[in-house]
Amino acid sequence: MVQRRSACYLASGRPVVAQDTGFAGRLPTGAGLLAFATVAEAVDALERVDADYDFHAARARRIATDELDSAVVLRDLLRHAGVCSG
């Protein structure tokens, strides 16, 4: 999952470029949150953020609210625990 520091960056509207440790399969990537596996991919991601920072900043904040907000996470946790169905 995304590190706590990265989650804080996303919540404050700061784009994150991070090595993909499996989070790319669970969170939207490519805008605001960019995953890389190689140095070339990291450079490309940084260049993409630099070329349109405002777009990536807005997407970062959106990822935080849509995917990492406590209400979203708690609802999913309770559903997986079988406590609720909604």
C-alpha cells in the first residue's frame, strides 16, 4: 500500500512518484500518483509531473479523497470483515 508520507502528500495535493511495490494494482496511477519500476520510468514520471504540475496536483488530491479517505477505507474494512454489506 501507499506509505503514510505519500498518503499525506496526496491529501495535501502534492503529486507522488513512487516505486511500485504493489499499490498500482489497488490505486489509480498515471496522474497524481505515478508508479515506476525502472530508473527510466521514474525519470519519465518526474518529467510528466513537471510538465503539468497543476493537473497532477489536482489528481493527487482526488485520489486521496476518493481512495484514502477514512470513510472509504473504514467501509471497505468493515465489508471485508463481514460486519456490513454496504
